[in-house]
Amino acid sequence: MSDFKLKIETKKLQSGRFQVNFSTGYDGGYYGYLLAEPQTAVSEIISKINRHLSAFDNSERYFQRNLFSIGNRKATTGRILIFKR
């Protein structure tokens, strides 16, 4: 899954944050959304998306991460939504 093209589009929200829409360009690709603060670097956004997409290699752990990290997750890390085409 590491060989994919990432397409990113942003939309500024009234709150001042940015909605980042992304999609991958390989067969059976993924698409999703995340919220970013105005001062967030593009490289940080790409890194976060890549980290989540790479985690799909271990999908059981990724989809059940709440069971493995009770009390260890940061609530302020933001949400990311990923869907499979």
C-alpha cells in the first residue's frame, strides 16, 4: 500500500480551520477527510494521512485501536475519516 498517489484539496471553514479532502490513486483506493488548524504544515497533514493509510496493513489493530490503547489516546489529535472505494 505504500505506492499510492495522494490527491489533496482544502476548504476553509467559517471557524478558520481547514477541511482537507484526500484520495489515493491506486485500485480500490481510499478517500477521506480531516480537520486541520490554519498553522498546520502541509507536510504534517501528509504525514498524518500516510500514517493512517499505512496502518491499514494491520487492519484488525487499526479498526480496534480503542481496545489496545485505553487511556493512551490524545483527545486533541483531531479526527480523520477514511473510506474505501
